[in-house]
Amino acid sequence: MAKEKMFGERVEGYEVPVLNEREIRASAGILFLFMFMAFMSIVFDENFLLIKYVITAFVVDFSSRIFFNPKFAPSLIIGRLIVGRQTPEYVGAAQKKFAWTIGWVLATIMFLLMVLMNSYSFITGLICWTCMIFTFFESVFGICLGCMFYGKFNKKKTRYCPGDVCVVKIRQPIQKTSSGQVAIVVGFFIFMASVAALFNGHLSANPTDLFGSTQISEMSEPR
């Protein structure tokens, strides 16, 4: 039973319990997708039903990770099924537990305010955005924002970070960014701003049916 409650997995060659970063990123992507869908439902339809289900699932999932064992968390199991054919990328379990504790606290506050009290405020909005940013960075960039705070509250050295970011090293040539590349990014944003300024009227028009002439707005009007 003690083994089942151990946080992380013992893997040969690693001195501390570890987790599979690929599963974690897949799980974060799943959570972000549903949070984003719920957020859009609120913005466009003023419908809070989906976000309440998402918050409830979030609390259950993170409670499973922290208080029992990550390998029994529903979203991590789904993530394992999705990336099961990929080579594992092991990361330290300690900093992940710290980051997930932050997520669990935020989700619990949301659960109390939105699900139990059926209320919303700038607090719930701020927490929602924070959770989406955290899961987005984890799933897309492989950056655990919560893990960055682990070293500030724990004297132990952080071990086995994703991409070895906790190890001081010199960037390889392929990782370096030149001033010309930065200029390209700046120019791209200037280009997009110019497109918005010059062609916003044309782009904002509803599209017509490719095989007819009916606009979407006309199709949605009641008869």
C-alpha cells in the first residue's frame, strides 16, 4: 500500500521519484482544451454549466494526483494512453507535486465560489485565466510555471527538470536567436496590425456559401 501512495515512480538510473513529462503535457492539453471551451461558453453564451463540470473534474483529478497517486489521476491515465508509444521523458516528481498543489488550491477556491456558492467575480475570472495560462504553457511549451516557484520555497536542489532547464548550460547554436530573427517577429506583428487597420471592414463581413449566395447571418435569421 505504501508503494501505491508513493508520489512518483522509481526508475532505474534516477535517484529520486520521477514522472513522465509526456503524459503530463498531454494531460495539461486536455485540461486546457475543456477550460477554454468552458470559458468561450461563458463569453459568447453566458452559460456557466460547462465550467462547473470542468472545475469539479479538475478538483477530483488533482486530488487524485496529490493525495493518492498520480498514476490513478483520470487525465494522466488518458494522457498515458495518448502518448504511450512515445519514449518517456522523466522529470522530478517533487516539483510537480508542488505545482499541482498550487493548481489544487486554485481549483478548490473555484469549486467553492462557482459550484457550491454559484457565484462569480473578478476572483474567479483571475483564477480561471491563471489556470489556463499554466496549462497552456505546460502543454504547448513544456514549461511548468508552478515548478519555477519550487526552488524558492524548498531548500532541496531541483532535480530532473523538463529539458534540463534547472541545469546551467550554454545554449547550442540551433537554440540561439539572432537580431534578424527578432526583427522578423517584430515585422510580422507590424504586418498583422497593418492588415487589421486596412482590411478590417472586408474581413469582418460574414462569409457566403461557396455554392450559393446566402450569408451566414441570413441563414441564422428566423423565418
